[in-house]
Amino acid sequence: MAKFLIRRLLSSLILVFLASSLAYLLAATTLSPRTNFEQQQPPLSAEAIERELDHLNLNDRTPLAERYATWLSGVVVGDFGQTITDQSVNEHIARKAGVTLRLIVVGAVIGATLGVAVGAYAAVRQYRAFDRVATVVAFFLLAVPTIVIAVVLQVTAVWINDVTGQQLLEYGGEYTANLDAGFWGTLADRVQHAILPTLTLVLALFGAFSRYQRNMMLDVLASDFVRTAMAKGLTRRAALFKHALRTAMIPTITYFTFTFGILIANATFTEKVFGWHGMGAWVVDSIVTNDVNAVAAVTCFMAVCVMAASFLSDVLYAWLDPRVRVS
């Protein structure tokens, strides 16, 4: 198992490097930082523009290979350079990464767990009322884009607040500005602001995981080893949990890696709708402002998140499947 995980970890590191490098090269060749300085008011002199672009390592008249080498030498020591406004990219990452991680980790855990549980139970209750309702809800959520779910939840929150006459649901920002409510009051305020964005991601994941887990569970329920376990005296409930569900979750664990990338993309839309200043919203703003270093840094962050999810998936896969541990 250790050799298996080490191989996976090395592969992940290589993929993170390739993804970050390709993102930098693509951003450096398609974005135009020079435009930002040429359109400033009052206008800057040509010498001042060249000097500023050289300082930020964004001068399009410098060979791309030289700019990439400079950028890579900084990344190796943990320095992602400066933003287009000459601020530290690392400082922005430190502020924004936690925002996005709180959102996607909680959303992924709740959404995947709920989806697996509902999908597995729907398979056991195949074609009964629970299965039919779960199927309709899952297909509906799969058909609706995440940004639409976010907007609908936001509109619903406004309606609920208007009907009750109280601010029960918060739908804008990560917290209430200038709030002085102590530790517990501040924590409750952040949780209140996180409910709707998290629910958006949970609903987006639930649809995919419930359908996928239902199909995997149905395949396993008809297997010989499940019938053999019950024939040997194991109760149906024990056979379902100990053998059927454990086996059916193996492909679902692999599926989690692929959906995690989609989850990060969904988080980008969610952050923009609810006014969260995370990495997803930052990459959108960075593309608009031609901020090459910021785009590369966010891409590296997202690649690390996806590879971390992939590595976690490998660990769980090895735990569920004994064949992997002896390979």
C-alpha cells in the first residue's frame, strides 16, 4: 500500500507542475498586462510602462522562456510573484485560500455523504416511493446549472426574510461587516452566511452522487457474494453494509476525484453570486484585469486541491479494496 500511495503522490506532484506551467504560459501569451498601464489616467510614459512591466515580470517584449524561467524560479521557493497592482500574490492566496477551502470541503463532505446514503438506500428500495422521489430530485438537480441553483436560493432567502420580517438567511458576503459579537456571535454569523453557498454545492453534488451510487449498488445487490453472505447466516442489513455497500463504494470513490474538479468550478460561480472573496472569484477578476501571475497561482491552487482529492481517493480506495494494498 505504501508503494502504491508513493507512486500516486509523485504522479500528483508532476501533474500539479504541468498544470501550473501550462496555465502560466497560456496566461502570459493571451492576456495583455501592457493594456492596463497604457490606459491609466493620467497616462504613463513609455519608459515608465516598460519599467513597471519589467518589475512585475509581465513585459511581453521579454522572451516568454525568460519570463517563465523567472516565474518558475520564484515558485520553486514559494514565491508566486506580484499582482498587476504590485501586491504580493502570496498574501492574496493566504487570505483567499481559506475561504474557498471552507466552502468546497464542507460542501464536498456533506454532498457526497448525503448522495451516497440516498443512492444506496434508493437501490435497496428500488422502484418504491423513496426511489422514485430520489430519482426525480436527482435528475432535476443534474439538469439545473449550479449558478441557477445559487440564484434561486438567494431569491428564496430574500422572500423568506421578507415574509418573516427577520434576517433569518444571509445571502451576501462571508460575514457581517463591523460586527462586535464576541467569539460565539462571530462564529454564528459566519455559519449563517455559509449556509446558502454550502447548500448550493451540496445540491450540485447530491444529484450526481445519488444516481451514481444507486447504479453501483444495484449491480452489487445481484452479486453472488451478497447472497452467499446471507446464506451463511448474516442478516440482510449486515450483508448490505459490510459487503454490498463497501464494494459499491469503490467505483464511487474513484468518481469523487472527477467530480471534485467540477466542484471547484461550481465554487467559482457560487462565490461570485454570494459575494465571497475566494480563489474562484479571484481568478475571474484576474482574467478581467490581465493578471498573469494571479491566474497561474489560482490554477496551481486548484490543481493542488484536485490532486489532494485524488490522493485521498487513492487512500480510501486502498482501504476499501484489499487487492490494492498487496499490489
